[in-house]
Amino acid sequence: MSGTVTLSQLPRRRRLVNALTRLIVALGGAGVIAAIALIFFYLVWVVTPVFSAAHIEPGPQYPLPAGDTLLVTTNETDEVGFRITRSGDASFFGISGTEQATARVAEGSVSLGRALDRVIEVAGNNGMYAVLDTEGSLTVVQASYPVAFEEDQRIMQPSLEYVFEDEWLEMVTGSALDVYYGDFEVLIAELDGRKLVLHQYRDAEPGFALEMPRRGRLTLDTDYERVLFGPRGQWLYLLGSDGAVEILEIARPTAPKSLHIGRLAPETQAVTAIEPLLGRYSLLVADDSGLVTQWFVVRDEFGYEFKAARQFELDSPAVRLVPEPRRKGFGAIDAAGHFHLFYTTSQRSLASDDLVTQDVIFASIAPRSDLLLTAASDGTVQSYHLDNEHPEISWSTLWSKVWYEGYSE
């Protein structure tokens, strides 16, 4: 008689345990496979948008009162637009059509009481603006956006404030200038051809007047048309319309030191636009050949050198460059009326689209880099929605070397 026991001969309880065990093992295996598949699909769902293309879409238009716009921008949440005109009027208007625009905006305007020549964003402080009037006097202003609640409705009540009291400083030349504020220090650079004047205000705090400036004067060897502060107010970029550039070290503002003299474009090419990139370690330079070149300072064994790091190509020359306030990206408006989005470190051309109008006298990108505002000569402000969440990612940044600012290679 055989000693083998068939399954049917096992006790009923043992058969139930065997069947239950097989079921549990099968379900466990299926669960593991399902979990791996879900993880895979989740990773695809998360990673796919990183490589998706950027998009530019026209948004609402805001028919503001006529005026020559010197500045148009938004607050941090893209809910309030802010404009300053040449007549000295500063106005606030509600932004619609964005995910963040959930508050009611108390729209209004305030007058600075004098005609203006230009408005310059203060280097080192986003949201502060140096305002120069037609008489050559300068002050610094800042928009504030306090929030109130009324019957569960969020209300934005924007206002314009003087940063260093209601004080206007008389400039020496009023020709080309730039302003830096950081570490309780205000620096003002004035340039008129070959004459450079530097003003230094120490112990500068918001709410208090700027007093007892130290001034440094320097006669340059070349005529320049524009001056820009570099990172942390340590350098000055002196720029000529013919592409000439000189970099000064101003650790001692009363005794500037030349670090580099060179050119940003060949003599056969004309420079059409220059703007600093975030941090001001780099300059973006557009020329009439349709190229936009990123330049930054590197230090080698022989000292400082200004090098061209990367280039972006357009079909038509760029007439206006629009840097992003919080990222290393920028926009370019070309002579044909197209708007292009680029990102420097990934060296990507992200998107391109036609503007609603070619009448653009000012343009800016919102702090969240999701909105473009352009101002026309009749006062109209046109908005564009920018879908551009991951511009820093590209196959080249993942698998190749990236040349970052300040490094020699």
C-alpha cells in the first residue's frame, strides 16, 4: 500500500489553509506588481511635465488712461498691476485671468507731483524703484500691497511709499545712472560721457533720510552711454552704444579700479539691447545679426576677463530684452513683433509667439514668471500668460557639463 496522501485525503481544515495560502500569495504577488506599475505611472506623471514645452497665450487687455509708460509690473501674487507714467502718475489696477487673482483690488492712482524722466529698478532690491524727474532730482519709491478682509472677501489696498522719506536728491549730471541698495548702503552711479560720479550713503534705512554722502569722481578714457551696477554693488559695468564695455571695481567708491576693458560685439555689428540677468553677474547683449549673447566675468591666473558663455539665435534682431526677476531666464522682443522665451543655464529656446501689438514701449515679466505685461503708447497694457514651470531642465543639463557664472569653464 502506497504511503502517499492525496489532497482529497487531507483534513478539511488543512485543505482550507492551503487554498487560503495560495490565494494570499497570489494576491500579494499581484499587489507587488500593481504597486510597481503605479509607481512607474506616478513617476511618468511627475516627470512628463518637466520636459513639456512652454506656452505663451494672450490674456486680458487693460485700457488704462493715456500716458507714456515708464514702468509696468505686478505684485508677488499677480493680482495687482502697477504703472508709473512720465507725467508722474502711479496707478494700480486689478489683474484678472490668473489662478492667484482671487482678491478684490482697490484700484486708484497717486501723483508724485512732478514730471518724470525715467524709472529704474533698484539693484539688490526687487520692488524698489529709483525715480528721476525732469529737473535731475531722484527719489526711491516702493509699492506696498496690504490685505484686508470684508465679509470673507480678501481686499488688496495697494499704495505707493517713499523708501527714504519724501526726499528728492539732486543729481550732478542726470544723464545715465543706476542705483544699488543693500547692507544698509545706497550707491548711485551717474555717467555723462567720460565723467563718472559715485554717491555713497552709509547707514541707509527705510523711513529715514539719506544724509552725508561720500562722492567719488572719475574721468574715463572712453565715452560710455550706460552704467549698471554688478553683483552686490561691487562692480560697475560701463557700456557704449558701439559695444564697448569697461568693468570697474568699486569696493572703495571714492577710488574705482578698472578690471576689464573690451567689446561685447564686433565693430561690424551694432548692439540693439543690453540688460543684466538676475544677480547681475551676467549681461545679456543683443546685436543686429539676431544673436543674444550671455556674458559674465571669470577670474583666471591673469586677472578678470569678460567672456561670452552662450548664445541664442533669433530670426530678427532683438529690440528689447526682458529678464525674469527670480530666475535665470529672459524674454526677447524682436523687430518683427515676436516674443521669445529663453533660459540661460539650460540654453533652451522655450517658446515663441506673436505679440498682439508691435507698439511696445515697456515690458516686464511678473515675479512668478507666469505673466508678461507690455505697455503701448496709448496707455493700454496687454497681458500674456506664460506656462513655463521647468525651464532649467534639458537633456544637456542632465548629461552634459554646464558653464555657470563665475567659473572659468
